[in-house]
Amino acid sequence: MWTFTSPRLIVYGEDALSFLEGEKAVRVLIVADESMLKLGYVDLVKNTLKAEKIEIFSEVEPEPSIETTLKCVEVAKKLQPELILAVGGGSVIDVAKATRILMELEIDPIAITPFTDLFELGYRRKAKFIAIPTTSGTGADVTWTSILTDKAEQRKLTPANREMVPDITLLDYRFVAEMPRRLVAGSGMDALTHAIEGFVSVWRNEFSDAFCEKAVEIIMENLEKSYKGDLEARAKMHIAATMAGLGFGNSQVGLAHSFGHTFGAIFKLHHGVSVGLFLPYVMQFYLKSEIKSRIDLLARKNGFQNAEELICRIIDLIKNLQLPNKLSEIVSREEFGDKLESLVMNTLNDSSLGMSPRIPDYDQVKKIYEYAFEGKWIDF
């Protein structure tokens, strides 16, 4: 048996925010970060609402920690909101996802799994949850996983449950019109990695395939244009990121995310940049398995002759977006060597590994890191 999970409603367009005028919640919690306050996006949302009491939690940091999430939970417990609004990128949405559950349940975030019956534990979904993504990459507005950082152990944790999916996602293009180019690039590579990994995941299905395929097509056509400032392309990327989220959210990601989660947590690299960097290397590793025929299929659907040609185009795309395409551009050989054992072990313990169509052993993970450090084509 398979299931397909998505928000109840997706509202999109240049005036999507006006949907909030119909919300009747009395108490509202807005989760954001400082940049959303400075850009005026929180005020834009706040002024659209008709609520009597609006509380703002704006302490979310990039790659948010469990500690920050628990701070937000305390605010929510005091307010008891009827509506939680996440205004920001994946980090903000991830904190809001966990907050909606933890404001009701005394449960360790690690214990929130796809198999946890939250209602049996007393969860009543007291707060409606609306996501307003302000980046175009994470897909967090439609997925049921939250990525939180355990600072003490320098690793990412991924509490996941279908109750984390927002009830509604609002894709208002105004929120991404002024995105910095670096963020356009990183979030765009995040979306591309989601779509490709979702397409080859061992949990792939007919529904996820449809969203992943279309997302790859839109991203390959529009990411560079969006990076250069084309607003129409930027609007299309905003839709593509959510489509990729619907795809991989119902098939899951794989090895590129195992590497990206681990490397990003240890070396403090933006999630999208990190998973995007590893995407070509992981795809090369997949070529020595049965999944190659599926990557060939995806390549042909996008105008390339085979998987190798598609991978080369992705490498060029990374360069054109002025992102790193090998680890030596980020860390020194000494730093890399010091952390290599931790990198390997944390990658092997990452939850995304299980959905990979080819699972590497210890030595292979270590070799992939070495090849990615040097920028060498993987041939094993």
C-alpha cells in the first residue's frame, strides 16, 4: 500500500497572500527570522491578518538547532495559537513544523518518526499551520520532515511525521523577487537535488515521478535565468521547488542528502549548496548500478543523450551559479583529514541512506569523499 501526502491547499500567484484575509484565528504565532523582519515581510503578513493577538518568534537561525526550536515551543505554549504562520525559508518552516507538535506533546523531537501515532499520545492538532516560503528550494512547505541541528554532536536530526505537513502553503512570488543571487543558487540546487533523488529513490512511485520529472524540467530551464534576475523564471522556480517537494516528500531523498547533511553540519555549509555539491558525485556513483537506466531516461526527457551528459550539464550549472563543485574549494586538506572519520560515520548513519538505490559501504563512502575533495569523476 502507498500513500501520497500533501497540504490541503496550495495557493499561488502574485497576490497569494490575500488568501490570509479570510483567516478568522484570534491568536496567531508568526515564526520567522531576523531577515524577514528587516525586509518587511513579517509586517506584510501581519497587516493582512485580522487576528486580535499576534506573537512573533524571529530567533530562527540558518540550520536551526533543537535549542532554538524549544524556545519557539515555549512561546507557543504560552500563546496557545489557533494559527501558526511560517514566514521564511526551510529553516523557519522546519522550526514551525516541530513547534506545532511540541506545543501539545512532551516528546523528544528524535522520537517523532513516520511510525509515531501522535494522536495516540494526545495530539489534537490545535493550531492550523500555513507556510509562506520565501526561498525556492527546500520544499519544506509541502513535506513531512523537519531538519534540526544537534550542535553538541554536530549532526542533523530529521524528525518526520505526516502531521508535520502544513495545512496550506502560500506561494506568493513577491517574497522571492528580491532573493540574493547566492540564495537563488543554493536553494535552486536544493530543489534540483530533491527532484533527481526523488526520481531514483527506492520509494519512488507514479505520483512522485510526475512531480519530480516536471520539477527537473522547470529547474533546468529556469535556474540560471532566475540567478541572473529574470522575475518570470524566479516565479517558475518558486513553483518548481514546491513541486519537487511534493515529489521527494512522497518518495524521499537519498545519498546526496546523506553526504550533504553530514558535510553541511560539520563545516557549516548552506544545505542547498552542500547537497548540490554532492549531487553529481552521487549520480556518478549510481552509474555502476541498475538505476543508470532510470537516470538515462530522465536525461532523455530533458534533451540529453544519456546520464553522463546530464551529469556534465549539472556540473556546468554549478559552476555557472558560482557555487563550489569540489570540497577543496571549501576546506583545507588538513581540516578535511581531521574530520574524515566523522564524515564517513555520520554519512553511514544518516536516515536518507536507506532510500538510496545504491548503498555504499564504509570504504566506498570514504572514497566518494576523497573524490569529491579532488573533484574527480567517480568510476567505481
